[in-house]
Amino acid sequence: MAKRGGFPGGGMGMPGNMNNLMKQAQKMQRQMEESRKELEEKEYTAAAGGGAVEITVSGKKEIVKVKLSEEVVDPDDIEMLEDLIMAAANQAFRQMEEDSAAAMSKLTGGMGGGFPF
């Protein structure tokens, strides 16, 4: 009696399946590159101190704009201004990272950003 096992349908379907897998991987790679380019073109703005400090960052992780209201510029309290700038910048970067993670998750279908092999 012959022993049965292995893949259903024998080994004949394997090359076609591998070809499909490679095409899907290439398509996903193109989509990820397009998504990355779109994200790099976006800008994210966050404020601190009730809007006294506003920071805009790009998807390339660069600060592109800093806006300060006059009342926050106090030479006797530089530390507060520094803290507000840092808080606004960090919030803008968090927004950018969340958007990027959501876009990648959408593309990978929840695979954790990588391939399962």
C-alpha cells in the first residue's frame, strides 16, 4: 500500500503557489512604498500651553514650523517655553507615528508589519 502524505494535490501546485506568493509580496512592497511616500508628504501640527506654542512636523520626521505667541516669550521663564516646545513637538511626532502605524497595519492586514516567513 502506498503511503500518502505531503501537500494535497501532490507537488504540482507548489510552483504556482510560490509564484502567487511572490506576486503578492511584490504588490505589498509597492503599496508600502506608495504609502510611505504619501506619509512623508503629510504634516502634523500639535499645540501646547493652550495654543501658545504650535509645532508642525513632516512625515519625514522633521520640524517644519514653530509658532509662538508673544505672551509665552518671557526671558525670565525660558524653561517653561522649552517645556512647551518639547511637549508640542513630541505630540506632533506621536500623531505622525500613529498615522504611519495605522497605514502600515492596513497594508499588512495585521501581520505585525512583516511577513510570516
